[in-house]
Amino acid sequence: MSDIYVRPYGRGRRGSNKGLFIAVLIAFVVGGGIWWGLSYRAENGLEPDAVETTEAVQEAPEPVPEKKPTKPSAPQPNVNQAFARAQSLISSGKPAEGSRLLDDVISATTDAKLKNSALRMQGRANMDLFLSDVPTDQKKSYVIQPGDSLDRIAKKNHTTVGLLCRINGIDEADLIYPGARLLLPAAPFVVEVDKSDRTLDLMIGGKRLKRYSVGVGRYGKTPVGTFKTVVHQTHPDWSPPGGGIVKFGDPLNVLGTRWISILDETRPDLKGFGVHGTSDRESIGSDTSNGCIRMLNEEVEEVFLLIPRGTQVVISE
């Protein structure tokens, strides 16, 4: 029995009391910590279940506002249908209505090819109507006065004899009589050239009558500014920069069938510039001249018919 260890009486109980004391102490400390934490949170406006860490607390993302339903955008006009409708109106003898519809197509479309087609169609329709004897907003009526001649009427109303004859269906040799009426342009023409687009717009009363594609000067040689036309010449001879004269009809003559010189009176040093024709279709729409504005022969002849000497020419970049 000597190898059997017998715990003395009372030692186990003392050990149990000590363990109980330690457990109570731990519970007191933990409970006190919890109470202090809750009190600290309450005093500092923290939620009871918030967790504090030694790291910076990231702010919650701002709530995404609920998207309000948007109104459906108004449907865009069908420019292709409008173009076809305008074409139909012009073909049926209603060029004015067709031209107005083409204005909508030109302003609305983002298709460059369609826009160019609309501009060409509109230009042809406008020109055919303007050169006819049909009254329009772009033409006015003039009563012939005693002593009038076609030349005098043209100069007095800033137009050309050729245009008077064309829109009134008469010849320069025809007699005119006081009291009779003639159709005249309602406003002076203005020529607007855009170098970057290589276009020439023939304007009347603030509206485009027709747009033409043109050639401009190489290396930006075409001057910008406001000019007036000076010399209007048919079948012009050409004086090249190196001197001499190249007669009209010579293959080396670059002026085509018409020459219209331009001048800025505030810059008299700008000489030798103008608008002229060409038979070289490849030179249109690019930078090919020595500074002049090139047009196809048939198109410069059309402009030549309409604009008199002194017509304003505005050239922009």
C-alpha cells in the first residue's frame, strides 16, 4: 500500500477555491471591459455592434441615386425618305418645294455622300428656277422707265445684261418699252469661298443659290479676306508670272473660258488673283493653282452670267 498516494484532507478543496477565485476575477475583468466599451461607444455616437480596429475605417460608398426614367428622344427625320421626296417634287415641276426639303436633308444628315448629293440637286433646282421667267422670292419686278436701256437697268440694279435677257426671255437687240415689266435679282449676289472645303457658294439675300467645287492655291497661296470683282473677261489671254502673253485657246493658257479678277482696295499689293475656268477636271477639289480659284468652264460661265463687276467675294480658311 506504500505506492498508493493519498491526498491529504482539505488540500483539494483549497485548490478548488483558488480556481473559482481566478475564474470570478477573469469574469469581472472581461465584464468590466465590455461595459467600458459599450459606454465609450455610446458616448462617442458609435453603434453598439461597431468594430474598432487600429486601421483607418473606410467610409461606405455613397448610395447610387435611383435613375429616373428618361423620355424617349424624338425620332430623327428619315433623311433618305426626305431626299427621295425632294427628288420627286423637283421632277414633278415643284423645284421650290423640293429645294426647301433639301435644306432639311443638308442640315440633318451626317452622311457626307448624301449631303453632297443633296447640295448638287438643290443647286441645279435653284439655278433652273432662278434663270426661268417664274417669279420667286429671289427676284423682283421692275417697271421700265422712259429712257431706260438694258445696260442702264442692269447697272442701276447691280446685275448683268446677260442675266436680264436670260430670265426675261429676251435678246440684247430686242426693243424694250416704258411701262413693261422685267424680272431682276431681288438682292446683290455675294461669292463665298471656303479654302478648307474647296467650295464656292453663290449667295443671294443671305441664302445659298448654288454650291460649286473649286480648286485653290498650292501651299495656301490663295489670299483670305473680302474682295470685289474688277475685270470680267470672256475668252481671256493669260499673262504668266514669268512674263509674256499666252493667247486664249493655247493649250498652255490656264484661264479657261472666263476670267474674273478680284481686288482688296486696302491691300493693293495683292494683285493677279481671281476666279477662272479650267478644262482640267482633276484640278477641281484640290490645291492646284498658283493662288487663283479654279472652276470648271461650264460652271464659271454660269457664275459669270449672274454676277456683275463690283460683286463682293469673301474668302475664308
